[in-house]
Amino acid sequence: MNELKLEYLKLKKKTRSWLGPILVFWLIMLAFPLTVEFMQDKLEIGFFSVLWIAILISMMLATEDIFIEDYNDGSLEQTIIKNTSFQFLISIRIVVYWLMIGVPISILSFIFSLGTSEDLLLSISVIPLSIISSYIFLNLFALGSALSLNKGSLLGALITMPLALPVLIVLGKSIIAFQLGINYLEFILLLLGCLSIIIIAVPIIVSFIIKAHLE
Amino acid sequence: MIKKFIHQFASPKTYLYQVNRFYPYIFYSSLVIYIISLIWGLFFTPEDFVQGNSYRIIYLHVPASFLSQSLYLAMAVASVTYLVWRVKLAAYLIIAIAPIGAMTTFIALISGSIWGIPTWGTWWQWDARITSTLILFIMYLGLISLHNSFSNFEKADKLTSWLVIIGAVNIPIIKKSVDWWSTLHQSASITLTEKPTIDVLMLYPLIGSIIGFLGLITCLVLTSSKYQILIREKTKSWIRDYV
């Protein structure tokens, strides 16, 4: 619990790190209707594609400095020699990022979805999808950020982006499934299955990668 | 005995000398097999009753697709070997295979696109098999970029190995994509467990082209790995004797 609180306070102090991605998400979703002026009544056609891409980009931005500041000031080395498991600390950090960035973005996704589609059930179905996908994306981009620790976040995002593409495909298909009234829960379960593996695997791999950087 | 053989062969010096010994045999036999299979497939097999002559691109597309995934698997095995047993040669192989894997994946994508025009009526479709193969191509490029971004080879090898292992999750997705999703891409015609669905007249040259292409790509990998060894071991005294 102390670690969770500590990570929360650390992220809270870095306003730009948690508010930035939320504002970027907000701006993308606000700008989207402006770019399709001629078909305002059919916004929902492209809305969900833009929504998933906006979540992806926001999560990519969110993980930009997830490890780099600690790496530069030497606190990552201190964290490794702590008694608490390093993998556990990484998991906690990702959870905090998700709570402060992923969850608000999921709530915003619901609001934007409701405003665009005017379909309450469809908008409610967006919540679990955005909550799970934002957590998956955070984990994947945290991995990318660890891999390219002192080489800039762009490289990390680029090398882990291919791993995020199957999630985007599943997200697209799950909305179609919901609209057609078929298999929606199966897609949620598929995403949860991926998430359960990622939650365990990513912190372990990230810890090895960071140790390799510090060797 | 096997352990001793592996340890001996895993030494860059032994590897280099063994590669030089076997290289000409692999190269010339593969070249002959591939050329014969290609001529056989292109000129001496019957037309397909649905696809006409356009199916003949399989003699390039199928070997390239098969190898694009196999090379990634080989990299994954090499990565595990490097991370677990710290075998230097495995690390050299990873980065030797990556550009060749990218090339074969690119050939698979391009030949698939060319085949798509007469059969599907489109160059590209965001179909599960094609998209996952494109992801594989991007993964190869990502691995090369990651490795090249570090000047410290040891660190680059470790991080690239981790990324290779993580990316290996894409291989079963590519393999099973035609079964898990309803796709435009047809299911595999040759499997280990079932009787081939392709006519034997087309099958034999196809198997020949796969074997020939495999041999030629193996030669490319061997050349690329030799280059890696010469760069990485350039300070060693035996390299000077070798050169």
C-alpha cells in the first residue's frame, strides 16, 4: 500500500505526465468532428476507430517518461537494491499510471461515445473495452520505454507498436460484434486473457531489461 | 558427446571454419534444386482450374512466407540460447537473421499482393493473415532499429533478445490466423498432420522450391553471420590469422 501511495504521489507531482495524455486524448476527440464537417449526422461511422487510436496515442504519450527520469537521477538503481521485489514495484507503477490516466480516459471515452452515438448501451460497452485496452497499451508501451530507456521514447513506441495492433483489431471487431448482437463478451474475455498474461509477463521482462541497462 | 559438439560448434572460430567447409555444398545444391523446381512449377505443371496460371506465384510466395516465420522462430531459439546459456554465437545469429527475415517477409507480402490482384481483385486487404505478416515485417524492422541504436553490442544483444522473445507471440497468431478468423487468405495446403490438399503435380515442385529457397536463405544467413563474427571478434588474434 505504501508503494502505491508513493508512486501516486510521485506521478501526481509530475502534472505534465498525467494531464498531458488526457488532454491530448480530449483534443483528438474534440477535433475529430471538425474534420468531417460534411457528414456530421454520420459521425459514429468513424468514431470508434478514432477513439481506439486516440487511446493508443495517449497511452504511448503516458509512458514516455515512465522510467527515464528515475534512470537519469539514479533512483532506478536504488529501487533495484530495495527489499521489495523490483517486478512488483514496476507493476505498481503501471497500475498507478493506469488509475491516473487510463481510467479517466475510459470515462471520457464513455462520454464522447454517448455524445456521438446517442446509444447508452453501446457507450456502456465501450467502458470495459477502453479500461482493458488502456491497461494493455500501458503495459506494452512501458515495455517499449524500458527497451529504449536512453534512446528516446519514439524508438520504444515504434518497436512495441506492432504488438498493440492485434488489440486494435480485436477492439474494432468487438464494437461490430456488439452492434450486431453477437460474441461481444467473447471479445472482452479474449482481451482479459491477453491482459492476464501481460500483467504477469511485462513487469518481469521490464525488470530484466532495466537491469540489463544498468549493468 | 552432443554437449561437447554444441560447445565446440558454438565457438565463433569453429563455426566460421565449419561454415566455410559446408557453404559451397549447401549453396550449389540449393540453387540447383530451386531452379529445377521453379522451371518444373512454371512450365511443366498444369493450370489451376480456378486460378489459371496466376497460382504459379506459389513457388516464390509459399517458400518466402514459410521462411519469414521460420527465421523468426530461429531468432527466438537463438535469443533463449543467448539469454540462458550466454552463447555469443547465438547473439550474432539473431542480428544476422533479422535483415534476411525482413527481406523474406517483404517478398512474401509483395508476392501475396501480386497474387491478390487476379484472385481477390485487390492488392491489399486488412485480413488477419496479411495484417499479422505485416506486423511481423514491422517487428523485424523494429529489432534491427533497436539493435543499431546501441553502440554497446552486449547491451544491444540482450535487449534485442528480449524483444525477439516477446514478438514471438505473433508467430502462432500468423499461423492460426486463417483458422481463428474468417479470412480471404486460404488455409494451409500442406500440413504435418493432414494429407496435402494440393494436387501432387503441383506439390512436388512446391516442396522442391521450399527446400531450395530454404537452402539459399540459409546461405545468406551464414554469410551474414560470418560478417557479424568478423566485426565482433575483430580484436581476437585468430581473426587476424583467418583473414
